[in-house]
Amino acid sequence: MTASAPLSPGAAPIGGHRRPLRGLRERSILPGFGLSLGVTLTYLSAIVILPLMALALRPWELGAAGVWATLTDPRVAAALRLSFTISALAALVNGPLGLLVAWTLTRYEFPGRRLLDALVDLPFALPTAVAGIALTAIYAPTGPLGALAAKVGLKTAYSPLGIFIALVFIGLPFVVRAVQPVLQDLDREVEEAAQTLGANDVQRVAFVVLPAVAPALISGVSLAFARAVGEYGSVVFIAGNMPLKTEIAPLLIVTKLEQYDYAGAAAIGLGMVAISFGSLILINAAQIFLAGRGRR
């Protein structure tokens, strides 16, 4: 009497042949996948894909030459250059500043730490128009900080510097909230081991802390940049809105819409999307590269 071979999981002997139980094998571990996928695709189509398709198609009512003429108009080019340049500078400043704030909130205990932690989220909750009015009141030539800056020859409000201040204000929470969880989960024993091996504070931060938080830091900087590019409410009051000098691209889009130039407004929006998409691709590539180096 010979022993029969054991049945493999997911197979049953039928007429001397083994047939896989496809229903069990192909069933998802989590139920409701079809419904979840359908809702996700419907949401993305209605909220993201269709509006982007409309934005991509509407400018071509002007023709290729009209789109190019709109984007190369000196006023439009100056607004795009101002928006993207100052947004990039504000995001780069928010990088080390947000890292410092996150480090302080994570590594130190001091009176008022929870209050300070809550204040970091204030730009998220504060209406952008209210933020713009408050910043203008503070940094205007008659405001407390604006008057101090005027004494040393700095014009804050109604200048590119005012736009920069507003974009730093609204972008800082993105960096702090992206880096803070990573710092909280960072094993301090690794830092202590580096210190035991003779690393000083600078070396410990440069070779232990920064490689661990670099992907999250880049993610926070990219989010701050993306938010700054499209910011309108907190900037329009403090910018001054002078064409070719302090006029931002979102304001120019609103101006085109008020003139019923929908195709021209869509052309500017399409240009902003193209530049933002290219910038985010470069940022994500850098993030993936640093994350890969961190796993080695």
C-alpha cells in the first residue's frame, strides 16, 4: 500500500487531475476592492482628470500661435517668473527653518511647547485673505515691523520681499509636519553610538540625522513650493500688484477672467501646470535618489 502524495494548497483531486481553486486564490484579502476602486476612479475623474483636461484643451481656441503669444507676453512672462522664483526661494528657506522648528519641538522640553506646536498649524486654519491683511498691517510702512525695516532701507510690503514673507508664512507648516514624525521615530541610540565613536555634534547631524530626514524634508519643501506657486489670498494684499514688478501669476489669471478672456486665463494656467509638473518631477527624482542612498 503506497501513501498518496499530499495535496498542495489551493488544489483538489478531480478525476485524477488537480485543478486550482481560482475563486479562493483570486479573492482579495480585503473585501470591497471593486467598489473602492470605482469610487476612487470616479472621484479622480470628476475632481482631477476632467478639470485638467478642460484646462489643457481650452487655450487651444487661440491656436498654437495665440497660446505662445499669451505666454510670451512681457506681462505674463514677468508674472510667471516672479511667482516661480519667489516660490522656490521661499520653499528653500522653509527647508532649514522648518527642520529647525521640528527639531526644537521634538527634541526639547520647555514651557509652552504644546502651544508653539499648535501655532505651527495656524497658516492651515487661517483664511488666506485674513493672513494677507494681517501681514500687510504688520509689514506696511506704517506697521510695526515695516517701519523698522524702512529705517534700514528695506521696503517690505508692496514689494517682492513682501511676497516672499507671505509665501514663507504659508509654506512653513508643510515642512515642519513632514519632518516632525521622522524625527520622532528616529532611533536616538544611533546618534548616541555615533557620539560614542567620536563624532561631534555637527558630524552627528550631518551623517546621521540629515540622511534619515532628507526624503521627508524634500517632500515638505516640494509641498511648500506647490502651495506657494498657486497662493493668491495671502499674497494679493501685500504684493502691491504692479504689472511687470509685483504682479503674481494667479492675480493675472483672475484679471484675465474679469476681462472674459477665458482662453487666455487657461493658457496662463496651462503654463503654470507645465512648469509645476516639471519642477515636481525633478524634486521627486531627488527624493527617490536620496531614499535609495539611505537604504544602503
